[in-house]
Amino acid sequence: MHLALLKKGAGALRHALLAAALLSVSPMAVLAETPVAMPTYQDSKFLTLYPGIYTAREAALVQKYLADNKALRERGPIDVKALVAGKLPKGTPGIGPVVKATEAWVRYNNGKYDPDNKLRNDSNYARQLGYQDILAFPAFASHDDTFMVPYPVAARDRLLVSHLNHSITNYRPIYPGDSLYMVMNDRRVTDLTPPEGALMRSLAIESDGSIYNQKGEKVTDVTFRVMESIRIFKDPTMAPKNPGFMDIWEAADWLRRPAHVYTDDDWAKIKAIWAGEKMRGAEPLYWDDVKQGDQPTITADGPILASVIPIAPWGMGVGGSRTLKREITDPAQLAQLVRGEKDGIYRSTEPTVNVPTPPRDETKKEGAGGDGAIVTSDIHKDGERRSPLVNYIGRDVATRHIQNWIGDRGWIENLRWSIMDPRGSWASGKGVPRNPNAPRFIDRVPFMKDRFVNAHGLTQDMMIVKSYVTDKYVRDGKFLADLVWWIETIEGDIIEEGDATVRLPSRSQGPDAVVKAVSVGN
């Protein structure tokens, strides 16, 4: 969504703008940061819209949008050699930016989300296992806004975003020093507006792409799904000439959920989870020993003091707080922390301990993502006001959870995640349809069939990750297992769900089989 930052009150709106840039979080944070009210309108002020029938205002814009999507499909497979050599014809559809996986940037993210994992932090250890160097997180270069292009901005007056549902498939490791080329392959739009018409045009948008390294090897395939519901005023003069974020956005009232006050009992529970966490490390988890119904050890991250900020074109953002597990579980270090009188959260008096400083040369590259993304230049870190969390914080803490279970000789083949289930919007009176292309996850767990993502992750939340093995099988000579994962707050609200397919060594192949295979793209 390509919106201008408001000059008036821009500082107060920055985090909300970032949320919209990712199409991933409700910008309701602005209500906690500024007295400016979100405008409301009677339904009678909007046009009734019909599937596949466009208003005069929409017609030319939608025609171009659909033509651009068609051009991606008709382009066919990309010439990868020409791509990495910089010799593709000018104007080739779907070519995104190049991500430089500097060592500083890889270590920054690894140290923030998985500081005790030697595979991500110790080069000698990683080489001894059979890798070239430490491994970046799987989603390091999967920048969603590069691949997701929204419905034409000028064709809408109001927007409600729901049901993000994403997937990445990993073929090779990402190492420090890699150059990663993003290519958009396809974009499909399904108009879910009912035939009898509705005041919202609801669109399921699904975008596919691939990421290649400097050798021309495919590293990752991505699929990003989002539901956009738009409204158009009957009277065009009601639309602001230069709309700001608050002028167009509609959302469920995610902030109605109050911040939790952490008690001694809560901290005893959190410390017990941390004490029970098991990082498998070099010990192999053999596929033969995995059983359907297994429940990997629970992990916990947080409380999250500050959200990550999007930074194009990286897939993991910048900023955001780290979990103070080391400090809180060490009595000597705990004594140096300060516990908040109002929220019961432990913090260091040194800000960079709470929110690590990113590599400075990288933060200069903040900016817009793909066509239609908000410009995020000159945007600073959010404070600790109660505000929504970017979807991929949950994805990345779930990655740590999964890696703990499979160990360093296993491989995350595919990772899927989802937030803003439409049922959560229904509870706030926002009637958005289900996305028929978006898989559901936690209802595959026998004891979770009546549960769903009922809340949005917010600052000051804990992220308690749980999972359940739903299947194991052999495909194309690979020994695979599927597990559903979900993230709960300390109160038990579900704020994110997902699924993963992991590749494990079998006893017949030996412990090093997977590392050897993925290192060469097999």
C-alpha cells in the first residue's frame, strides 16, 4: 500500500504505518499513541460492489493490475544465469531487489532470536557438521512486500486486511556473504464478493516467488496470501485528496485485549518452561523415532517489549526486543535488572540489551518494498506502548522451537504461518470472508479442533510455542514429518498458528545424510 506519511502526527503514526506496510498487523496501535480518532462512516455512504464488475473508477486500474499479473505468468521461468549476471532484458516482469546477506546482518538476527544455537552462531561448529558457515534463518530474504502487490491503491477508499497466510520452502542454506535475488513468478486474485453484491469487495490475493543465490541456485520458494476487503464512497468528494493511514484503514479492535501484569507465579511458570527447554544440537533426531502425536518441548520467548520494524528488502525486519532468558535465569544477572512496577516485566537499564542495535550500514537502506508498499524511510524503532506485533516475529520464534526439536542435523523443509483468522475479525463485528486458498493448521490437532487465532500479538505479550506431530512419511527419498505449531500468550490466547515440514536423517541413511543433501541442493 503506497501511502504518504502524514506530516501532522507522523511520529505518532509511524508504527501503524509499518504495520500496514507489512499487511501484517492492525494499525490500532495508533489509538494508544495519539488522540487522533479513526474515522467511522455509515454503511449508506458506500457503493454496493459486485464480483468482477468494476466501477468506472476501478476499471482501468484493475485492468492494468490484472495485466501485470498475467505478464508474470506469461514470462515463464526466469533465465537464472542472466539474472545473476545482470543481463536480463530491461523491463523483464517480476524482478525484485538483491539482498546482501552480510555476516553482520546474519549474526544480528541469529543472536537476537537463537543466541544459544551453535549452528547459527559458531562458524567452526557449523563447518564441522558439514556446512560452509553458520546458517541464516530460513526466512532471511523472504521479504513479503516485495512479492505481495495489493489491489490498486487509487481504486479504494477504505481497506480492511485479514487472514495473512504464508509459506516458504527451503532448498539450500543461506550463508553470510550470499547475494540473494528475488523473483516474482505469479499473482492470483480471487474476487469473493457475493453475487448479490456487498459494501465490501473482498479479494483473496496469492503471490508466488523464488529466491536464488549468486551461483544461480534456487534457495527458497515463497507463497504469500492475504485477504483485502475494500470500500468505495458513493460520493467521491468524501474521500480525502491526500489520504493518510487513518483515513483508509479498518480493522478489528485488537487492542481491546489489556496488557498482562506479570506476577511471581507467572515468572515461575516462564522459568519452568525455560528450564525444560531442550536444544538437541548435534544429537540426531532420527525419523524412525518420531511418532504421530509427539509433542515437542514447549519454548517461550518474551515478554516482547518492542516489535520488529520492516526494512526492505530483508525478510526479518530490524529492531525489536530480545528475550532476556539468560539474564533472568542467572541470579547474579537478574539482580541487575529492573522489574516494572506496573507490568511486572524485567528490563535491563542498558537499552541495547533489551533491543539490540542493528548493523548500521544496513539500517540506512530502509525504504519501500514492492509496488504499492508504504515508504518506510526515516522510521525509528517503536517504543513500549501497547501495539501490534509484525507477523514474522512469531514465525521466527517458532523457527527456534522447531530447530530445538529437530536438532542441527535436521532441516526445516517448509515453514507456514498465519495470523488474523477471520473469526477473530467476526468477534469485532468485521464481516470478512474466509480465504478458500489459505490452509488451516491447529484444527489438525485433536485437542485443538475448537481453537483458532483469536487475538493479535501485542507488545508485552509472551510467546509460548507449542507443537504437535501430525504425520510422517517418505517422499522422493526424503524422510519427512509434519508438525502443527501455535503461539499462546501467558493467558492462553492464540496469536499465531502454523505448520512445518521437517526433513530428518533415518537410521538407514546415517546421521549426516540430511546435511550432506541440503548442502548441495538435494
